[in-house]
Amino acid sequence: MPVKSQTMGPGTLTIGEVGTPLDLTAQVKACKVTPSAESEDAVRTLSGESLAGQRTYTWALSATLIQDLTEEGMFDYTWGNAGTQVPFQFTPSTAAGRTVSGTVIVDPLELGGDVDAKNTTEFEWVIVGEPVLGTDL
């Protein structure tokens, strides 16, 4: 099989209810969905064998956004919806045609940064349950 690769973008990132999502696409500098694994210790038995510990996964959506103070934008949305669960949809590349979707818990975004700079905000939100990796379009 030949080597295959993907370049990030152009893509999309939206959060919020279908029909009225907040489109963050134009502000995204970086974005990813990250799994984390935790494993219980193996259980050893008298026979010398061991039973593997249970493995669980948690997921997070993280991004770096270029700050935008537009009313009804990223700060109004995240500060007004702090702690709520909302759907998200992330498409790393519209050319590749695969989308990751799920539900995140919104935390308010930090605001501000360096003087005379285009400030960015980094966040990492917990994904509730397991995200869904869509099929090729």
C-alpha cells in the first residue's frame, strides 16, 4: 500500500446546536481531538498468569484560536455557556471529507495577551463519551 498523508485545512470547526452553531472556522490556528488511555494494574494469579487490567479512554477537543471580540462571538458564547454540554463538529480537511463529532463541556475562553500582538487563546474541553469519526464523504 502506498504512503498516504493529510494536510490540515481547509476544514471546519463548529460548536453548538444544529441550526445555530457558532462557526469558529476562520479563527482556528490549530485543532485536534485527543484520546487519553488509563489502565488498571494487571491481576496476577497463583498459576503465574495475569489478567490484564481494564483500559478506559477519555477524549478532549483542543484548539488555538485567534481572538475575536465580536459580539455574539467566541467569548460571548463560551462565557455565557460555561459548564454546558453542546455538540461539536470538526472537519480537519474538507478535501479528505471526514468529520469528527460529539459533545463537549464548554469552559470559558481566556481573553487578552501581549500588547501589539494578534492574541490567541488555547483551550482543551472534555468530550462527553466517545466522539464519532464519520465515514468518507
